[in-house]
Amino acid sequence: MNKKSDFISQSFKRQLFFWLLIVALLLVICGSTAALKGFQARIKSDYQRQDLKQDSEINEKLLNALELTESSIDAIEANEVLQGAFSASGRNTQQIYTQLYSETSSIREFATVDLYANGRCIYSTSGAGNSEALPLNYSILREANENTKDTVYSLDPNNATDSGGTLLIARQISNGHIKGVVVVRIQEDDISNLLSGQINSKDGFILANQYLRPFCQLGSANDGVYLEHIRTNMIDNALYTDGISSNVYMSKLGNTGLLSIYITPQPFDDSAIQTGYHIIAIVAIFSVIVCFAVASGLSEYFSRPIIKLNAAMKRFRKGDFDTKIEFNRSDEFEQLATGFNKMTSQLKQTMEEQVAAERKINETRIAMMQAQLNPHFLYNTLDTIKWVAKANQVPEVGTLSASLAGILRMSISTKQFCTLEEELKLVERYCDIQKIRFDDFFDLKIDVPEELKYAVVPKLILQPL
């Protein structure tokens, strides 16, 4: 891993290529995944909205049928002729049937209405004749007698199975003498026909009581698996949809105590989702090829000026101060090239000026050494002449040499100041030379107070006077 990292980090082109490839792949994969997830979420949302609408329409249709049933029972209860049907005497069978059929016309398409008195069915809208007699303690009759003013909803235990049964709707009606019960029967097939236009082959529907005993199970719920799963979840105090892959919508039908359970499949099954991820994988592979080519081209395009700059700097470090970079561009690389060219030109000029200044300094040093060498040589020569003149007893030449040597020694001295006494001695030597030159035409007298002889004055300040 370290070798690979070093291999990439040692080249700007490889770094640029690597990161372009990584970013492009991340964008493609993350973008495709996000698009797929967003598409799934949008489809699920649309499906859920349609499901809720469909569930609402189913419930509305059932509630409408139940409301029509309640209205028919209300009409029977308010009809004096039908109230008289429960009397022991004074019955007009033809008139009673006429009124019964009239008051139940809105529900006879899906329901059968029976009038019970003392557990015996006395009138019925069933074409097969009167319904069977029921004991007073029969579930629906007992519940109707216990709830004298309310309509009760119950499952007929005589024909109830695991797949469904008859829905019984009953209410007690009393004429003051004999108590009667109106019983409305809605068969499983009647519920199925009532909802035939609302449920397709892939959907499921369950109408059950509060204890999840079914009145009917339609469509995909016909096998009872969904109801059993829901019942198990509720017994375990779990969410009723736990472990169910389909969408389940459970709602109460008003105050009837009935439960409406609408079941729809998921908009995407596992195979569809896997297909989506397979498509993403194919797109990712194709994108790798495209991104590889694009990243290679971009890295080459962006790294070419960097490589050119690097090569020029290497030549410059090796001493080629005439190195220039030419870019046929108008971006920041052109500005870098222009700055580099100006820098090399200025640096070359600075180095040339520095070399010239060094040469001048060296020449000045040599001249100073030469200037320093000549006075010393002259001083030594004059000193030699003095001793030769004394040896040959020529005092004038010795005086000239000694005086000139003294003046010369003071002249080449690096001291800028001296005492007044030393300056006066220099003046005496100068005058000694002038006396010999002008054959004693003048005399020199020096009158300086003793306390001033040690005063410090600039060197050679009296000689010009």
C-alpha cells in the first residue's frame, strides 16, 4: 500500500489522474444509487397514495352499504304495517310483504332481510323461503335483545369457516306486546360482488370482526395466510404488519366493530431491486472505462504545463540562465510562465551585475595593494639614500632623504589625527627640504606654548599653509 501511495504521490499527473478517477466513480456510483433509491421512494409514495385512495373507496363502499342497511332497518322500525307483523293477530301477509320489499329495496341486491319473533323467522326477503328458526339465546338474537336500541353486527356461527362466513346485522324492534328482531344477512359472495370492481387479482381484502374472525377473504388474501399472520402479531403485541412484505392497511368501519383490511403487493419485488443494482453495476463498469479515458486525458492536459515548468526549472538549476518557457495559453499557467521568464531574466542580470561588482572590488583591492606597495618601497628607498649619504658624508642628501621619508611615512599612515607636536615636526621636515632647495632663503621659527603641543589636530593640516 505504501509503495502504491509513493508511486502516486511522486507524480502530479498520477495524483491528478487518481483523484479524478475516484471522484468520477464516486459520483457515478453514488448518483446511480441515489437515483435508484429516489425512484423507488417516488414509486412507493405514488403507490401508497393510490393504495390509500383505493382503501378509502373500498371502505366508503362498505360503509355506504352498511348505512343503507341501517336506513332500511330504521324504515322497518318506523313502518306501522311491519310493526304489526310481530303481533299475534291482525296480520295481512300480502301487505306486510309489500311493505317489507318496499322498505328493503335499496339493500336486497346484496342482503336478505328476516323478521324474527320469539326466535322464529316470520317473514323474509329470501327467495328460498323463510330462514331457519333461531333460539332466543342465539348469538345475534341475544345481542340484539341485550342492546335494545343499537344495531349489532355479528358472524353467523352456523356457516362460519376459516375463510369466511355470513355477516349478520340485527336490531330489536318492539311494538309494545311482542319483541321482534330484524336480521339482515350479507353472504360472503355478496360482499365479494359488492367489491368486485375495487379489488384486482394482485390485491387482497379481508372483512373481519374485532376478534379477526373473517366474513370474507378476497384476492391474494383468500388463503388466510395474511389474516393468520396479522392475528399472530396482534396476539404477540407486535405491529400487525411485522414480517409481512406486502402493504397492509387496516381500518375500522365506523362504529360497527368491523375491520377492513386492504392488502397490496410492494411496487418492487426483490428481483426488480436486484435488477436495478445489476444495472448500476453495469453502468459503473462502463463508467470506469469512460472515467479512465477522461481522467487520463484531463490529467495529461493539466499536467503538461506542470511538467514543462519542472523541466525548465531543472535546466535553470543546472546553470542555464537563458531558459525560457513558452505557453500558447491565456490561463494561470501562462502567467506562471511569464513570471518564470521575468525571474530568470532578472536573476541573470543580477548575477551579471554581481560579477561585475566583484570584479571591480577585486581591481580596487589590487590597486590599493599596489598603492600601498609603492609608498613603502619609496620610503625604504629614501631611507637607504639617507644612510648612503651619511656614509659618503653628504649631509644635504641625507637631510633631504630623511625629511622626505618622514613626510612620506606620515602620508601613508592610516591615522587621520595626530598631536600638534607631531604635525610641527612634519612642518620642520618640509621646511628643511625647502631650505636646501631655495638655498637658505628663509628661516623657520616655531613658537608654540608647551601646553598646546599635545593637542590633537587633523593630519597634514599645517603643511598647506
